[in-house]
Amino acid sequence: MTENECLTVDDNNLGEATVETSIGRVRHLSVMLSRKTSFPSSIHRAKGLRSLLIDNSGDPWLGVALLDVMKQLTCVRSLNLSRSSIREIPKEVGKLIHLRHLNLKKCRELVSLPETMCDLCNLQSLDVSWCSSLKGLPRATVKLIKLRHLCIDGPGVAFMPKGIERLTCLRTLDCFIVCGGGENESKAANLRELKNLDHIGGSLEIRNLQGSIEDAAEAQLKNKKRLLCLELNFCDNGEDGNLIEVLQPPSDLERLSLRRYGGIVLPNWMMALTRLQELRLYDCGNLEVLPVGKIAQP
């Protein structure tokens, strides 16, 4: 980076003159303002801006400022609004056609995402983890075929959109939520849509685990060779013994967690996990035998 490419604007250096003198050369901008301070209008002249972080910002100006940013700063490649009090993302976000990274982590008041967000054909990472008021992803999320990292952990998103199997570039998928029926069932993905996502690695939680054994078998978890940590979080229905048998993970798995598993024995594939370092059991009250000393040693 060359001199003056990075700029931080806060309550101490907010003067328009200060911002104005260097804004044309800025490529990476952090805005850290209190709620009593208005967004400096000169920032909209940073036409070459590549990354924008708006930190700890809230009413009354954030929504208006974002609208202006999305209309005028269309070269932005990274937008970080994590922990902000934004309630909705303007539909104009679809104009940011160069955007590659969108971080909305812990935007706890965010209630929805616009369908236009799915016009971001170059988007590679989307983080909506711990957005507790957000109940779902846009239906057209499956159009984001360049997406490599999708983070949705925490309370909020209630199901995966149907067609998620098209996102074959995914490297990170921290949580897959199974729809438990109801009004969302027709637009929700089932477990078999994990089949084509063989490049996902790191950690994966399958939440609200239920459904047909056939769908679970089609997920083919054992083919996800980059997967190191797996959490199987069952729906509390007590009929999990056959279901878990077809959810065999790759043999190189290092950590396994089971929550609300209703079976009386652990699956046969446990002995094949030759590199398992950690096993955690939560609310598995029906288990009759614990696998102490029986798991293969790494």
C-alpha cells in the first residue's frame, strides 16, 4: 500500500477539510463515529475506495449513509458492517458488482436481506452469523456461484434455501440448518443438497437434524475430506439411531460433537475415526454405553 491509501475517520479527526484533502487517494477506509456524529459527505467522493469498515455505528444516519455509499462507491470490494445497528440492507447493494466480501456478523437488529444482494456475482464471502433477528437468506442466494465462505452460525437463520447445492465453490459452511416442516418446507433445502459440496472444510454443524434416512445418506459426509470438526445437533425426536449411521464423516475428522442424540448406542463408524482427538456429548440421555477406551487412538 502506498501513503494515504488508508484512512480512519473518527470523532477526533472528523473535520471535512481533513477528510477532503486525502479522500481522493483513499482505498481502505474505516469510519468509527458515535451516534451523535453525522456521516461526512466528502467520503462519497472516494470513487476508488476498495474496502469500507463502519464500526459501532447506529441511528440516525447509518441507513442513509449506506444508501449513498451503494449508489456512488460502486468499486467497493469489501464492506464490513459487523456489530452495527442496521435493520435492513438497502436494495441498492446490488449495484456493488465488484463486492467480494460482505460482513454483517452480529448485526442483531438486521431483519432481512434484499433479493438484489444475490446480484453480487463476484461475492466470495458472506457472514451473517449471530444476526439474531434474521430468519432466512434470500431465495436467490443460490445464484452466488462464486461464494466460497458462508457463515450463518448462531440464532437467526431458520433453514437453508433450496438449491444451495449449486454453491460448489464453498470452502466454508459453518452451519446447515434442516427445516422442520411448516410454511418454509417448500423453499428449504434438505440434507441431500450437501452431496455436491465436497470442498467444505474446517467446522460444520448440522442443526435440527431430522428427516429421511435416504436424504441423510445422499449427503455423503464421508466425501468431505477437508472437514475437521463436525457437530450433529438432532431434533429431539428420539429416533436417531438409523439416521446417524448414514452420516459417517471422513476418517480424518478430529472433533465430533453430538447434541440431543436419542439413540442408545453410538454409530459403528466411530471406530473408523482414526484421528479423532475430541468427542463431546450433550443431552444424550439414552446412551447405554459410553465409548471410554474404545475409540481408535490417533
